[in-house]
Amino acid sequence: MAPFYVTTPIFYVNAAPHLGHAYSGIAADVMARHHRQRRDDTFFLTGTDEHGEPVADAAKALGLEPRELADRNAERFRSLWPVLEVSNDFFIRTSDPEHGAKVQEVLQRVYDNGHVYKGLYEGWYCPRCADFKVENEIAEGNRCPIHEIPLVREQEENWFFRLSTFQEDLERLYAERPDFVGPPERRNEAMAFIGSGLDDVSLTRAKLTWGVPVPWDPGHVFYVWFDALLNYYTALAYARDGEDLTAEFWPATYHLIGKDILKFHTVFWPALLLAAELPLPHHVFVHGFLLGGDGRKMSKSLGNVLDPFEVIERYGADALRFYLLRDVTFGGDGATSMDAVRSRYESELANELGNLASRTIAMVVRYRDGRVPTGALDAALAADFDGLAEAVGARIDRADLTGALEEIWQRVRRLNRYVEERAPWTLARADGGADELDEVLRSLAEGLRVVMVLLAPWLPETAERLLGVLGRPSLALADARLGAAVPERVVALEPLFPKQP
Ligand SMILES: [Zn+2]
């Protein structure tokens, strides 16, 4: 039993939840569910990033206090997760007082360790990113490359974090730990950023009050990014009533992030932890962007937005989870569309998995009255399942969530081929075919159970239903071996993935 701690980015509370948020949450959920199957001590964190100028400005425009707006908007994210079957253990809000106190404690230590000084900052600032942009991050016409809005020239007296003094430490970190950041192209991007020379960065803002106050200079609040990054650490101190989980779960096993926040997580974050003398996370994994069906960035005006709620309404949350991690290789960018969802749903979920389940169960009901025959399993089929659970686990350990799913899916296809090869309907009519039919039905029922246990992190609702019908509800990875828990009886099954209009 090892500890496993996975996080999503915390989402900026002004945004409306969209497919990109769902994507990070689903990916982290697949990892968390898989580790629970291993019986690892698992902790899964997500939440909202609530401080900073954009929230303060938006609240003012609505005649609200920032806290009121944050309360209202945080709820939209909190209520998103159950709809997606995302099983986070805690939902942090950076406006939680416990978080603020812990941020002050850690950053006071950074200050006491001599990594902070006062200076004058002037630069191009994007209010939506809440970030000053360095030269190579400024798009044509002095615009933010992410938000495409004009940048503002800002100057203020700030406390600075001596990021520049961590250059060598960061270079050593990347040299010593090739798997600190993945996939490799993102690691190269982070290393190039570090190699190009690091400037000190603003740690505080003077003009703002909606933030965590700086303990050594009460006129300032911490720059929202540092406050936000620390959520991964602070949450452990108060996520469970009366317990501090920090010693058990820190450092995090995986931070999953989108590539737009790479610099903060692969450069600022490890440097800050070093400055605070805290252990560094094991892995930061950067996923790509989900694009419109035309391969362009999703935007309402292009009409190429895939709405996760519409997918769920039509095909269910399992189908959305499956589609996102199957159709787009996790770690890369990929086009998405309702047509592609339908295609995966019909050709794979309904025709391959759904069909395998319905004919296996129907045959056991028809030929053996619902009783799974006793006896041996097909040895050749069993050989094709050897080492499967380990192979899936090894891929998940590398955040290869698409590759892990493909490993399992090859066995779904193998089982369907097995049905065709052995033609149980012919055996049922043949003289002396009874023993062979017993072996085939038993092997199929057990193979179906094993693939469904392994698929549970991607398809949690389907797994619960199907394993219930097979009378073997255990999700333990130890049971994901052929022969570990052969079903004894099955009951009739409604289609898992019914035809949709
Ligand atoms: Zn921006």
C-alpha cells in the first residue's frame, strides 16, 4: 500500500466550466480510481482559484463583494464533478481561511530564508492571466497570446521572489529526474525556458486587497499565482477534519496540468518549494488542448465547441470519459466533435463492449439457465490475459491513460474474436459439444469480468452495473486476473449502451 496523491489545476472561479476543465478532472479521476483498485492510500484534490484582480473587477461590476461572487461561481465547479463521476476527496477554495494561513506560513519561511526582496516592477500585464508577460510571451500588437486582449503597462513597488538564483538547482533537477515533467516535448519546453535565463518574479501585489495578506508587509497581498500553486500543499493540512495529511501524502505523486500553465508548474513551483525547503512533487504531467472538430481552438463564434453536458445528456458520463481519453492521446492536442463521440459510442462501446456483454450473458442464460459452468478456463485465451493488469498499471504510472485503455480494449476485441472462433451456438447444437461449450461460456464470463474490472476507472457506472449482473462486484486490481473470481450466476442484462437517436 503506497500513498498516491493526484491533483488537477484549480480552476479560475470566473470561468464557466467547459470541456477543458472536465478533461483534467476526468484524467485525474481515472488515475485516482485505478490507485484505489490497487488498494493504495489515495488522495485526489481539485478546487477553485479565487483571488486576484479579475474576480475583484468582475465583482465590482456586479455590485458584489469578491467573496460573494467567488461563493456563487465556486459552486458551479463543485457541482460539475458528480455529473462527470469524478470522485475527488476534497475540493479546495483558495479563499478558505485555512489555506490563507498556510500560504502565509510557507511564504514567511521563503522570506526568512532570504529569497525575497523589495523592488520596482514595470512590465506588460494581462489582467485575465493575472500575469506579467516577458518578451517572448507577447503576441503581435502587445496582446496576450492566450486571451488575445491588449496588455497593460503596469508599474508598482513589489516584493520579488529571487527565481534567478534557482536556475542551477532547476537545471540539476531536470538532469537528475528525467520523469519530473512529461510528456518529453513539454519537458523540453520547460528546460528551454529555464535555459534561456530566469528573471526574478513579482511575489506580491500592492494595489489589490482580494488576496492573502503578506505577513511582513500588510499593505500587500500575495500574487495570485503563488497563492494558487500552494493549494496542492495547503489542502492536506485541513482536508480531513481533525487530521493533517501532509506527512502521509506530500510530496504529490502527480500534478496534472494543461500546457497553458506549464511555466508556473514546471519552473516557479519547484523553485518556490526549494525556497521553502519542501519536498518536490514526483511528476508534473502536461496534457494538451482539446480543439474543435475543425482542429482549431474551440470558440463560440466558430461554432466548434463540444459541450460536455450535451454529450452526457445524450450518451452518458461514461461515454464522455471514454471518448476523451480514447480519441485524443493523453498528453497531446486533439480535435473533438459530437460526430466523433457518436462514432466511438456506436463502434466501440455499443458494438464491441456492449455486444460482448450482452451475448455472453444471453448465452449463459439460454444454454445454462444463468449458471456459469464450472471447470477449466481456455488456456490459450488465459495466456492472452497474462500480465494484463501489470501492463495497465505500468502505463498509468507513466500517465499513459490512452495506452492503458488500448491495452484493455485489445482484450475486449480478443474476447469478441473468441466468440466467433468458438461459435457457441454451433456447440450448443452439436452432439458431444457440452464440455466444450462449458469451457467457452466460463471463459467468456470470466474474461468479460476481468476487462470490466480494468475498465472501471474509465467507465465507473458501466462497471458497477455489469459486475453487479455478473455477481462479482469487487474492483480490486488483484481480482483483474483470469480465474481470480469467476462468476457463478448471471442475470439478464439491459443493453449497456443503447442506440441513441
Ligand atoms: Zn492573458
